Amino acid sequence: MVEFRKVTQKKDIDLIASMAEIIWHEHYTPIIGKEQVLYMLKKFQSSESMMDQIKNGYSYVLIRHDEKDIGYLAYEQRKNSIFLSKIYLLKESRGKGFGKRAMDYVFEKAGELNCVSVQLTVNRFNKGSIQAYENSGFEKRGELVQDIGNGFVMDDYFMEKSV
């Protein structure tokens, strides 16, 4: 059984930050390089930055299976849409249907909040994730290049799915 638990406590955020360290180094280093991974982990995935995001309206959700923590997601309601900021699974949990179940959870939340769409951004070179989003019904709506400081940019597709 897959469980989704909204988190607010520091100990849970610390757990998510430790998962982010593992996932980001393994998955994103080949895409954006080690230096940008280190920078983005500190800027967006540290315990402190996640606590700030929660204070500013983000919801963080721990994904569990068989009483094991296997990943996390984060979203924010933006007017009549949900912005899916993060959805990450540990490597050993990928390809087992947990990502699909996590997306279903996000779509359910969108419905509960009377949102008409789910939106996200994904690195343009993250081919596996792009394919997974397209398989879930997302469509590319544009490209975004965002300066995130320290000489780094996020080079993303903006994707959306109506719910």
C-alpha cells in the first residue's frame, strides 16, 4: 500500500532533505553537473529552504510504501491550478507504479481544491521524466530559462494537464 502524508515537522523535512541529497546526486548530476546540483540542493532542497517554502504556501508530502519512505512531492495552489514543484522517488522505487500513484494523488488534490489543471516545469534534457509526464497526460506549453543565481539557469519545459 502507498501512503501519502503531508509533513510540517522539522524531523520529516530533514528526512526529505536527506532523500533529496541521494536522488539529486544520482539523477541530476549527469544532466546539469555536480556544481549545479550542489547549488540547487542548498537553495531549494535544504531543510531550511523547504521550511520557508511551507511557510509560503507549499505542501510537502512524504511517499511511503510498506512503512518505508520512498520519495516525496511538493505542490502549491496557484489560483485555479496546482503547481507540482517536486516529485521524486528513490531509485529502487522507480518503475514500480509509485510515480503514477503519486501523480494520481496530485490530481486528486487538484480536484479537492477545485483546480482546473496541474502545472510543472521539467529540465529539457530530463528525457525519462518528460516521457513519464507525457504518459500521464501532460503537454508541453512552452520553454523557460530561469536565472537561479551563481551563474546557473534552469532550462525547462513548462507542462500542463487539465483535470
